[in-house]
Amino acid sequence: MSFGTCDPVRNARQGKPNFGFFLNICSVNVTGMARTQGSHSSSTGPKIRAAAQSLFAQHGYAAVSMRQIAAQVGVQAGALYNYTPDKQTLLFDLMRQHMEDLLNARRAQVGPNEAESAVHALEEFARFHIRFHLDRPDAVFIAYMELRNLTEPHFEQIEALRRAYEQELKDILNAGVDAGDFVIADLGVATRAVIAMLTGVTTWYRDSGALSRAEVEDVYWHMVRKSVAR
């Protein structure tokens, strides 16, 4: 028995059955045509995010089209919308993932030395921040330079995550002031200044340069220490 084609009108004219489940099969086949040969749904999503991150960092969010992202991944442009509704959501997802990874890694890194004193805690924070960010230069660039391209609801969510991370440092600085270890005129300004200084290492550091990562950590830690020292 023949079940006909994917065209219900043609099936009806030819007197062939037009079962609902067969329409579902046809829909799956049509959707599958959006992917180029050799693509796999389980790996396409991460590849799309990786391509978007690379292109946004190289050219800027505004200059990159969904078609360019699709071309880098090796899928048709229409296939991207199986994984993200639009480019704005893709940008937001990248930034949110970066901030959530940062917060989770920081909380997992907190060790017993941080409880000893605010000075130890500040050193641990500074070294962690440098290590984490040096491994992710593209994500860092996007997280800071593309904030202006987020819609207001997305911006507010990212800002909430940023404030949560800033609070980690602010609490350390405040504890140092209370203990008499630090002299800080404005905790909010000091918090943002320290983070900006530490993050800036991603703009110039290269593994092929004169300093090792450990040496860079030492240099930056001493600068941070002197910026808040009594």
C-alpha cells in the first residue's frame, strides 16, 4: 500500500491516505534539509556559539550577520534558528554563560587561606581573576565591549551578574578596611578600579612574551596590594 507524498492536496486527488504521523515524518525531513551534509545537531549548537564568539570578538557584534556565523559553522543560515531565535539572544547567551562560569569558578576556588585575612583573600581574588580571564580573551572582550548592544532586559540581567561578582571583591576590601589592613576612600570605586586593572591584562599579555603567567600574577598582585595598602 502506498502512503503517497508529503503533499496532502496531491495525495487527496490521487486517493492516497494522508496519515497525521506521515506529515510529522515529512516535517522532520524538511527540517533536516536545513543542515549541510555532515552536520550533527548535538555538536552544531556549541559550534554556533563558538563561531559567534570568535566573529563578535574579531569584527564586533554589529558588523556580524547570522549568515556569516552560519558560513563559519558550515550550515545554512536558516538552520541557526533551530538553536537561537536571533542574534541578540545569541549575544546575551554568550555573555550570560561567561558571567555564570566566572561566578561558579570563583566560588569553587575560595580556599582556607582567604579566611585568614583580607590580604590573603585579596591576593587569591587577584590571582584567580587573572588566570580565569587570560584563558578566555574573546569572551572577556565581548563581556565588556558589547554591553552597549544588549537590549534593556538583557543588559539588566548581565549587570546583576556583574554586580554579584563585584560584591565578592567589595566584601574582601570592606573586611580589610575593618581590620585596619586597607585604606580605601570609596569601596565602590576601588572595587571597579581593581577589577578593571586586573581585566586589562587580557589586552596585552601573550604567552610568547617576556613574562610568564605566574610572573604577571605577581606583578599585578603587588600593584593591587599597593593600591589599597595602609
